[in-house]
Amino acid sequence: MGKKTNKKIEEKIRNIAKNLNQYTKDHLKCYNLTLGRFHVLRVIIESQPVSMGER
């Protein structure tokens, strides 16, 4: 692939990432969550079981 093709692919990937990020932010607003809070909740869920006393 040429440099021109690579640039087009990179641009498409950036646009997809940008649109996905905006879609996620808009969807999380329905739950009064920010992207940061969502990621924290995801880490907690993936780390289960977690007790209130654990740090």
C-alpha cells in the first residue's frame, strides 16, 4: 500500500474512533455517567468479587 492509501485508512480509523467516542458519551448521558466514571465501573465489574473494605 502507498502512503496515500495509508493516510486515508488512518483518517477513516480516526473518524470511526471519534464517532464511537461521541456515541458512547451521548449514550452514557442517559445514565448520568461520564466516560471516566464508566471506565471505573467497568474496572470494578471486571475485578469482581470486590468488597467495600478492599482497596
